[in-house]
Amino acid sequence: MVEFDEQLRNLVSQVCGHPPGSPQRQKLLTQIIRLSSKKLWRENTPYYQDALQQTWLYFCRNICEGLTGQKYDPTYGSVVTWLNAYLKRRLQDFYINQNKEQATTVPLRVRQSKSGEIGDVIDPVENLAATPEPPPILDELETWIKTDPTGELRSTYIKGRPDVNCQILILKRLPPEVSWKELSEEFGLAIPTLSSFYQRQCLPRLRKFAESEGLI
């Protein structure tokens, strides 16, 4: 493990020696991602891939320059430790959001005063911890989605619903993401239908673009 961590540290040093966007940096970033992905925390949760996607975007923007967060500092731990800490925070955010969604379905509880009179109405959601703001998305990623140069994102949609396509869903799932519950209500489709389509059709296209740009 020590040799593995040292190998990653050496690669990071090489990455930061090349300018952003250069072929050399992109190649080294891909190499680091392939190596470190084997050691990342894994969970069997429906939102794991979304959290992982955010983690790789954060990694590419902050490994050298610290564009959307604190720059990686090797004195505080290995690359894998840094990535796992961020990934677990994103998973926690998804978990908190899920709990908030569930809490909204719970009837509001009414507080009674000592005299028996009805007091304040308590919203269960207010008792949940606040969700930290996720990091900004990559500018080039958002531009690619909105322009959709090949038209592939707009033309890939749920059967019979061209309005529910990959372009729309990816944009809505970028930080700060719209919840699956809200999307279900907006489009009148079941959460499993939307989530399954996103995992099978949208994420692979997003990943393909990120790989072509050297982001992962």
C-alpha cells in the first residue's frame, strides 16, 4: 500500500507539472483515476454513481489548482484518502436529501403549550442537518450538455417522452441536483423509470465525453 501511495504521489507531481488541458496532463489524470478507482469506497446505493461522478469532477479541478475547493495537499494524506473523504461527503449529502424527501411526506406535528393550547407547527424537515453546497460543475461540461453538438443527448429519451431526454436529465442532475422525487413529479414518471434510464443511457454518454476531454 505504501508503494501504491508513493506511485500516486509521483503521478500527481507529474500532472501538476503540465498546464491544464494539455494532452500530457489529461493522460496522467486518466492514469491516476484508473489506479485510484480500485481503492475507492463502494456502496450499493442508487445514488452512488452520481456521487462518484461529482468526485471525479472535483478531483480534476482541485488536484493541482484548487479551482472549486481546497487544493490537494499530500501532507494531509494519500490521494485515495482525499478522494474517499470527498466521496463519502457526497454520499452523505444524497442520504440527507433522501431523508428530507421522506420527511416531507410525514404530517406536520403540532406542538402544544403547557396550557394545552396549540402552539407552533413543527416541520420535521427543519430538524434535519443542512446539506453542504456541492462544488460548482465544470464549465466545459455544462457547455457541452447545453450545446449538444451532435444532438445525441436530445435524441436519447424515454420511449414516448422526447421531453425527458439525456440533455434535460443530466443538466438537472448536475450540482446542485434536482431530486428524483421532484423530477418524478415534474415529468409524471416513476422514480425507478427515471433513475434506470439515467444510469443506462445518460451516465455512459456523460462518462464518454469526460474521458474524451481527459476529465476522467
